[in-house]
Amino acid sequence: MDTSSWTPKYKDDCVAYGCHKSAEMHKEFIREEMADFIKKGFWVVLPYSIAKDLPDSAYSPVGTKEECDHRA
């Protein structure tokens, strides 16, 4: 798959768009999951002022999908 790099304005627009509505509805769950992934070393959280200058970076809005008994 080959796509062109995002422009700085497009990145800014994506970040300004914010999260999906489902993320607002389940923000405590997202907060816990993100903290767990950071603690396990799967993710590194950077401020956008640094992340926006990473080459070929792209962004997706955070969202959730309800599932029954996923962690049972």
C-alpha cells in the first residue's frame, strides 16, 4: 500500500476533529486501557507538538465498540 504523506494542515485538522462520540461515552474505560498499554510498554504518549513532526505519521480518532463478555 502506498499513500502520500499527510500535510501539516491535514494532520492539524484531524487532531482538531477529536475523538469519536463513543470515546466520550466510555472515556473512563479508554483511560484505563491506555494507562495499561503505557504501563506494559506497548505505547508511548507524546504531545502533539512533537508527534506532528514525526515523518509519515497519521492519526485516527479514538473510538469504542461495545462487546458482551469480552473479558470474561
